[in-house]
Amino acid sequence: MTYFEKIFGNRVSVKVLQLLVEKKGRFFSVREIARRLKVSESSVARVLNTLTMHGIVECVAVSSAKARKVYRLRDGPLAKKLRELHEALQTHFERLESSGDL
């Protein structure tokens, strides 16, 4: 398995990562991510565990009635590159859409 497959292995992984990149610095519970993305909590939890294991996402324990742990994109060089990639892809697809090529 390649490192791309480990991190971007499935559609849920991509959706979770995109949400965390777009909402830089914001913490989310598993339940909130699952609700926003309309996917199962167990799928989100698996993705977050993988992303946390690879140091892409950080997990913080909280004492709240709604959540025990919250997650966000970890600050650092990899997060910066992911945000740059997100912005470049967004610009690229906006150009394609506006030109009628998409």
C-alpha cells in the first residue's frame, strides 16, 4: 500500500481531510464530522485514527457531554502543504468551470 493510499485511501478519508483543511484550526467531534459529511460515525472514527497515527490530525480529550475527543488538522509543514494543494485544486477547478471545460 502506498502512502497516498494510506492517507487518501477512500472517499470518506478525502471528505474528512478536506473538511479539516477548509476549517483550519477548528476542532470537530466524530459525531459532528459524520453529520456534516453524511457518513457513519464508525467510518469517520477509523479515518481520524489513521490520520492521527500519521501525525496529520491532532486529537484532544475534552470533558463534554457531547464529545470525549475532538480533532483538527495538526499545525505544521504537512498541513501547510495540504492547504496549498487544496487552494491550488480549488482555483484549478473554478477556472475549468468558468471556461466551460468541466
